[in-house]
Amino acid sequence: MKKLNVSVIILSITFAFSCNNEKLDNKKVRNMPNKGLKPPVAERIPKKMEIHGDVRIDDYYWLNERENKKVIDYLNAENDYYDSVTGHTKKFQEDLFEEMKSRIKEDDESVPYKKNGYFYITRYEKGSQYPVYTRKKENLEAKEEIIVDVNELAKGHEYYALTSLNVNRANNVAAFGVDTISRRQYDIMFKNLENGRLFPEVIKNTTGSTAWSNDNKTVFYAKKDPVTLRSDKIYKHILGTDASEDELIFEEQDETFWTFVYKSKSQKYIIIGSYSTLSTEYRFLDADKPEESFRIIQPRQRELEYSVAHYGDDFYILTNHGGATNFKLMKTPVEKTGQENWVDVIPHRENTLLEDISIFKDFLVLEERTNGLNKIRIKRWHDEEDFYLPFDEETYTASVYNNPEFDTHIIRYSYNSLTTPNSVIDFNVDDKSKEVKKEQEVLGGNFDKNNYTSERLWATARDGKKVAVSLVYRKSTEINENTPLLLYGYGSYGSIVSDRFSSVRLSLLDRGFVYAIAHIRGGEYLGRAWYEDGKMFNKINTFYDFIDVGKFLIEQKYSSASHLYAEGGSAGGLLMGAVINLNPEIFNGIIAAVPFVDVVTTMLDEDIPLTTGEFDEWGNPKNKDSYEYMLSYSPYDNVKKQDYPHMLVTTGLHDSQVQYFEPAKWVAKLRVNKTDDNKLLLYTNMETGHGGASGRFDALKEVARDYCFLLDLEGITE
């Protein structure tokens, strides 16, 4: 049961000359022009935009005309330019892809988990792009039943995403969502698990998630507004009936809120949630009585956030009630749910963020974060036993795994770090033993985690705040001002960039790169206050933190301006755009993936997906103070005549989170303003959206593209 933040998340190529295997002088590379290669020039069609007495002229506003042939031609021209400039790296990209692919166990499968009498397993077959979802009845020696083979369903589609596979309690029908466009508009489908046939009804334009009632035929789901893609309506569907006749159960009238529906782990209640950035509201229904009406738990109040889990006669409430900035756990009787009945279970702590809880029959599991490091705490219901699982590394990521069973003494969790591949571990609460159920295999024969080291440093930001920086590199790498370093950042929505292991990242580390994560304000790495200090009218702290971390790494001689690179996607792409307007001189290259860079114009357009729900994250520019503050940092509005680093900008034509025209406009404006000869590349995937490719191998090709951009700038060609 997580407290909610609206999140967005993410994960290359240069010039036409032949590189030998020696490392080139980076300053020469940086200033080498693309002789004979002409970048596309977008037509300038000025559009006047006026509000609060301020006038802005947008020469490239027309690029938002998705159906306009001129727009598609321009995007294709940019892709052709990208191909021309990066032609000499194509073989290297292919080699990088094969190298990354070779580390992956292609015929892999998940650790089985048990739910309602079945063991569920997700497996991949050698050479396949997509998973196969299977199950076995009662024990792992039973015959395998294939629930869904996504490879079969994906045939004939350039993009195919299956989400939220959900089997009813009778174990005979599976519901799941399918997106074939990459706009995160899912069609819900139903499959009869007894005869393998799909039911005729298909429910269009949903979130993909479902909640089964206990009658095994009634299902609740959330539908999206077709324009804004805001999930605003909850419907009830009866299996075997026409979806057009589904009953509207709840409609979220407030355009700043989104709604969703789920079933409690106890299987007792169907719960509808509504959320905005600063407040939440829940209502519940007995899952045995789907024909009855939902009852509200606690009416919404601005700045009151809470989420709900059920146990026994109570609801357990994870909340910021009463000024609990870092959240606390409370409970209330099911029959008396208003906040006047809430009582503390785990009180608020100034130095510890309570991130999540998991409820079991005999104990409670808490996921906490102190000084940036997450911890797993186990507390029994009926005695005083209360302890933490031990973790020893300087920086790591540990999280409670999929634990659908309620009556069990086993907690499943995952553990990994920047140097340690992921493990799935079962911990026995009764005898304190643990069993490693699976360790991530890194194939290829060359990986030894002892060859790598990680560390956590603390950079001092300009206002005196200490900003954590996590680093990983190969022990044999010589660290000095000539060391290439990739600095990653996000810094929005309270989202934390975890210090996780990545087998694909080895392709950078083994070629002498340092990889670093800046845990900047706007995330919750150091608690909720760390997030609050990097949003709304404090947003500039996010950008300053990242710049100050970059300067710190240069000062400490982990790299230099000639070898320092930065990467961010979505809101992290906004970060990239802001920092290179402010301090372009400290970076040699930038990767901006699906970047949110046209902040003011986008937030003024309430027909664009995400806008209304994010006024409490960025501000509402219809208010003059928010408008002026957002305008002061919006990357698109602050492009100026100056030198910029080498840049690779990527997007997807069908992106529903950050529309393709934001990065397209940004690149067009940069082209006519930048005063350098550095690379500026825009690549638009004409088949995908915000998350990129759907297949596991196609996704690796995108990483290989980005890494090749960086390696080529360093003159590394193999």
C-alpha cells in the first residue's frame, strides 16, 4: 500500500568521420563541425501568446499539429539527419546491443509466487521479446497452464504492452489491459482459463487495471477521458455483457484529481481512490456485495494525503495527518472511518520517511527511509517483537516483493546495489532464516562484482544543503579530470532514483566511465521535506542541486567539463534543459529523453494529458505568480544565444505524458540560437510513446543508441 505521487518515469552519435581505436582529444572532437551535413530547419510561423500582460512569441507552435504532413515530414527529416550524422556508429551500436543482450539470460523466469491455490510464474523464451504468463495448481510439479503468451498476441504489432493481469477468485477468468499504440490507453480483455478463449467484450480506453468482486463475474475498472487521458470514471462490468451497458459507479468531477480502483489484500473490499498531488480520498464496498453503494472513508481535504489497507475490523491508514510530513501509520474501525476516529500505530518521525506498508496475518511490514537508505522493518501484531532486516553495503536498494498471501510467515523481498545484481529473498519471520530464491544472472563470462566499487558522497549545494551522490565504477578505472562521467538526475514528484544494479550499464563502466546519480531536491531521498523543497516556488533548487553536484565532481577530480555528461528523462529532461541554459559550460554532452521542456505553454493547455493534475507540482500559470516563476526556468522559453553541449534528444510520436512536439520545438529553437558546432540530434520513434519500445530487446537497442552517443564523444569506438 503506497502513498501516491503522480509519477513519471524513463531511461546516441555524432559526426561523419572515421575514428580509429585511439581515444581522441575531446576538445578537438567537441569543436569539429559536421562538414557537408545540413540539419533540418523548421519553418518559423510566429504565434503570439499573451497572458498577465506578458507577450511570448512561439515560432514553432505549429509543430503540435500531429496530423499535419509538414510536421511528420519535419520529424522524418530530423530522423534522417540523425542517421546521417551517426552513420559511422551504426556498427558500434549493433555491437553494443549484442553485448548487452549477451548478458541477459534469455530463457529466464520469475520466482513463483502463490495466490489462491496457484503458483504464478512469468517466463521468457529464448529469442522472444515478450513474457509468457503461466501458473501451476497447488504445487510446482503440476502441469503448466499458459494464461497469456504475449508473443502470440503481439504478432503484427509494432508496439504491444500488456498490463495488470488479474485472475478472479474462482481461478477461471483472467482480465488484462492491452495497449498497441503506446498512449497508455488500454483495452481490457477477458480470457476463459478453462477453454482458452477470449470473451467477446472489449472495454476501450481504460487504465488497464481491474478489481474483481467475490461473485467472480463483476469487475470494476477506471476509464480515461479521451482527450486529457485523465482517469475520471469508475464503471462496473458484468462478465458476458455488452461493455456499452456498463454502469457508471463514480465520476471524479474535480479536474485536478485522478481516480482508480483496487481490491484489498484481504479480499474483503473493493476500494476506489481519488488523488491529486496534495490530497487523496477513498471509498469502499464489500466485495461480496457488488450491487451495493460505496461508502466514503474520509472526505478529501487539501493537503491531507492518505492511503488505505484492510486488516481485521480496521482500516490501516498511511497518512500525513496532523502535520506528519514524513507520514505515519494510523488505524480506524471499518464502521467509523472519519479522521476523528484515527489513532496512531506508528507515530511520525522527523528523520524517517514511512514509504509503504504490507499487512500479514501475524505481523506488519514497514518500508522506511532514513538518511537516504531504505530499510525493512517487521513488527508483530500480538507481541513486542520489532526488528529491521540487516543490510551492509554503503548504498543499496531493498524493497518488499510481491506478497499476495495473507496467512504466511514468509516475507519476500528484493535486494541489490550498484555493484550487486538483484536477489529475490524469502525471510522466515519465525526462525529468522532466509533463502535466496533467485540471483540475477549476468552472462557473458566476464562479470565479477568484485571488479566494481560504489560509494556515496555528499556535495554541498549553494544554500548549504548536503546533496547525496551515488557513484559506481570499475576498480581499475583511473579517477582523474580525464575520466568520463555520466551524471543522472530526475528530481520531481517525490520520485527517488534508486541505487540499483544494471547489467547494461556495464557497457559504460567497462569502458572507463563513472556512473553517478544525483539525489537532488524534488525527490524524497531525504524525506518528504526534500521533495517540498524542490517543487512549485522552490523548483530552482532542483536545478541548482544538479549543477552544484556537477561542479563538486569536477572539483573533486572525478571528471572535468570536457568529460562530464548528464542524462535525464521526462521531468528529468526538464532538468537537463534548465541546467544547460544556466551552466552549459560544465557539461560536454547531454541526453534528454522525452523531455518536458515547454513548461508554461503545456501547463496553460488543460486539454493536454497530465496538465490539471499537476498544478500542485509546478503551479498553475493562470496565476500570475506561478506564471512568472515557471517562465523563469522553462527550458524552451529560456533558450538563448550561447554555446550548448553536444545533445541527443529523444521522443516518441505517441507519447501521452510529454507530447512529441515539446522536444521537437525545443530542438528547432536551439538550432537557430546555439553558437557552437556541437552536435544537436533529435530522434523520434514514430511507433512508440513515453516509455519507448515495448519488447525487451528493442528497449536494449535504445540504450545502445544512447551509450554510443556518449562513447563516441569520448572517441571510444569498440
